[in-house]
Amino acid sequence: MEVTLRELLKRLHPELQEGDGFFIQSFSGKSDLEKNIPKRMGNWSYGDPTFVILRDADGGDCKVIKERLVNLARASGKPFRVRIVCQQLESWFLGDGEAVKSAFPRAVISNETRKYRNPDLLSNASDELGLVTGDYSKVARARLISPHLTEEGNRSGSFQVLCRTFRELLVSRI
């Protein structure tokens, strides 16, 4: 996810540099994220940030997960937004067939195919992307596909929401 966020932020706002406009903090899984949200946000004393908490749903109920994360973040007293990737980050990649084909020229994928029209509904997006690309390394796929992701052509609703969120938050800071 970290690789994808860096690429996305570079593309949406090339004038911003990491460390001066945005920071990305990664965690070792969902439980580490949830355990550390209140502490990391509460202890943050640099600038005037709005935190964006991003997590995969991974088969869970998006609304329940979001509510839990909102309650954890609210305790910090700092401004934040919670966004859920439905269901897995790979849904974003499958939502942009052209990005997948740019990274993997032999991939056969079309966003007109029924199952890719709404990739957020796929419960096994990671496995599906492995089948499409022939590559089962999540980080390697992210590095190759992320630079090609476009907001305009992406069918993933959760990807669209995150792009809108970044645009709204970052425009107010420029």
C-alpha cells in the first residue's frame, strides 16, 4: 500500500514532496495499525496535519471497520479521514485494466468484463490479479502497476474516494 500511495500522491500533487506536504506511515498489519492510531496521532506535534487512515477491508464489513477506526482516531482530538480499500488494494489495480496491461503487457484484462466492472466486489482480488499477471508478489506488482494508475479510468469506487479525499485535503494546503 505504501508504494501505491507514494505513486498516487506524486501524480496527484507533483509539487509536494514527502516530508513537506505529506507523510506516509506504514504499519505491520491491521492490528498494529489499530493499536497505534491513538498514540501516533496523539503524539504528532509537527505542523497542522489532517490524518488519512487507510486500511484494506480484507473480507470484513467496511462500515464496521470504518466505525472502529473512527472511534480510535477520534480519541486523538486531531482532524482525520478514514478510508477503506474495498476489499483489497489489488481491487484498485483490477479497476484500471490499462494500468495492469502497461505494467504486464501479456496480461489479458478488460474493465468491460463483468467481474472487473466493479472490482471492489471481488473478495479475492489479490489472487485474481496474480492470475491475470502471472506474478504473485504483491509488492512487485504494486511497484510495477502503481505508476500507471489513473483516476479517470479506474472502476474502483474506493480508489475514486481516496483520490477525491487527497485532492480536497491537499488543495486546501497549497
